[in-house]
Amino acid sequence: MPPSVSMSVPRRPLWQRESAWQCKWVHEHLVEAGRVELLQVQADEIRIKAVGGIYWLASALEVRSRLWLGGVISRHRERFLIKSLLLRVRACGSVEKILLVTDGLASYASQALKVFREPIRSGKVGRPRLVVAEGVMVARVKKRHQRKRVVGVVREVVHGAQAAVLCRVIGTQRSILALINTAYIERLQATFRARLAPLVRRTRAGAHKHCTLEAGMWLVGSCYNLLWAHRSLGEERTPAMAAGLTDHRWSMEELLTFAVPPAEVPRWRGRKPKWLLEAEDAA
């Protein structure tokens, strides 16, 4: 075997993993910095048939800017997967006026009403009470299947006023005829399937490890937000530009070489332990 071939075999997963970590850090620095205006967010999952089992990829999208807010991969389609995704959504911006639109999975509504709560400060001693903000709205779309075909769609508002939900949907989708739907997140899932071979329903390139799927998710998601212009946004704009996170279209070199500043160390509350004082003195 030539030296070039033998040396290229271990480098491929290495570069894939390193580029994925870089994309994840850039995403947490730009998207999850709390600057995104969350008006309508759609969330859904992709069923991935991998080697040795089934994985679920849950993703969220901000409709007006088409911004991918992040994703989570898990072996099971359960509330832990949904809660982890909604925590990433909450980190992207204020959830006081959010409209969350999902499919018929009941975990979205129950976990959203827990994750999207805000503390009510009363000035008294003890933990403040957590209350869901008045502007939080949750709606879902249930599809009725018969012989593996969709024969009907039921739209319902789980939390909030129906008139306010329809008004938000019309405003964010810029159409008077707009209804409660998950079309935007489903289009994003189609983009992920087209760009990432292990996500294709019938594929011969099934992933063997969880880390392979996660690396591909962060790489494709970051390219979608920062590199690829979205046709519906016009003027060669990317979702990150539409959300006000950047003023130009990034290149792949800029994405992989962007210097992410270190995270701020949280302030220590109370008396510092002895080991921490010794570590500060040694530094």
C-alpha cells in the first residue's frame, strides 16, 4: 500500500472530529449567545438507521430567519432528548414571546412548559417560583396515517390563545394564508439528509458510532447557518445574516479557523474552598 494511502486512513475521522468540535464551539459562541429573536420555532426529529441500532436526531429552526438553533442525537425518542433540545433553544434567546410548533409527540409540550419558565423574584429568602411567561405559546400538528400514508392533519393549540398563535404564524411566515405547520423544519431535515449520507433512509453509508453522526450534524448545521445562502432570504443572505449574528457570508476557511474566545468563568458564590485558594495561589 502506498504511504499516502496508509497515512490518509486514520486522518479522515481525526479531521472530521476536530472540525466538528470547532463548528460546535462557533455555534455556541454565535447562535447560543442569547441574541436570536425567537418568534416562531419549529422542532422535529429524524429517525436514523445506523449500523447496530436506531438513532434520533432532534433539531430546531427559527422560522423568520431560517436559523438552525441546534440539534441533539440520542438512542431513544424520549423526554431527555426533547429537553436537551429545548435547553439549546432557550440558550439562543429570550423565550418570553416564543411560539413552539412541533409534531404530535407529547413530550414537546410538557417539557416546553418546564424549560421555558422564568423565576419570579419576590425578595424573600429561598428559591424563587418558576412561572411560564404569558407570551409563551405551544402548538402542534398531528398527522393521521392510514396504510403508511397521511390521510389527515389536525392542528391544535396546546398553550396560549389560538388567535395569538395564528397571528404569530402569519407574521413570521409572511403569508395571510399561513396555517400551523412544520414545513420549515421538514425542509431543513431534507437538507440534512441530502448533505449527510448516514441520514438517508436507504443508504449503504450507515454510521457505526454516535460520534460520527454528531460530528456530521455540527458540520452541516454550521455550514447551513454561516456558509450557504438561502434562496427565500434573497440577496445571497445566510440564516446567520438574517438573524443579525454576522454581516457577511462566511467561507469554510473562516469557519474552521475562527478563534472562539474562552468562556467566562462564573463568579464563585460564598466562601471559596481550600483547594480553590491553593490553585489560585499556584497559578
